[in-house]
Amino acid sequence: MSDNPQPNRPDQLSIEQSVVDGVRVVTVVGEIDHDVKNVLTEALLPLSGAVSPSRIVVDLSGVTFMDSSGINVLVGAHRAVSDTAGWLRIAGAQDSVLHVLRIVGIDEVISCHATLEQALSSP
């Protein structure tokens, strides 16, 4: 096993944003770990002084790996939007990512949906 430090790799993560019926959809592709947590945080939470979005769906259908860094970012974003009477939902998590979400109990705190369409249409 090598001890070579890995450089910051924000290019291993792709994030696209759109608005669907007033809901901000953040589509994430790649791996979510410590190296990219700041990129994901910046996508989900506004810079200081900016208006916080009240409704967000995070589409994780393209995420192949997520560690505790991703969990922490999602919990932080959930708290931020909950403070503004909004919500954060997770859509399309692959089995490996969904397993992590369930192990730590995030699915009990943040609504998880099989598809983006279900997350957007959920009451």
C-alpha cells in the first residue's frame, strides 16, 4: 500500500444545477469524498450573504461512491434549508450509496426517492 498523498481532485465530481417548477435540482456525478466535499457544499449552500434556497433535490443517480464527507454535507444542507422552512430531498441514489445513507440513518432524516421525478412530485 502506498502512502502517496492524493492531490485535491474536484475534477472527479461533476455538478449541474437547474430549476424545475421552482425546485433547485442539483445533479451530481462521480465520487463524493473528503477531496470534493467543499465543491459539493458550495453547490448546495449559498455563499454568506446570499439567499438560501428553500427547496432542493439532490440527484445522486450518477454517484458511484460516497463517504462520511458527503453525509456531513447533506446533513448541513438539510439543516440550512430546514431553518428557512424549506426541504432537501435525495433522488436516485445507487444501491451502494443508498446503503450508506441507510446505515447512518440519513433516510430517516432526509427524504430519499428512487427517481428525480418522484422526489419532485412528492408532497
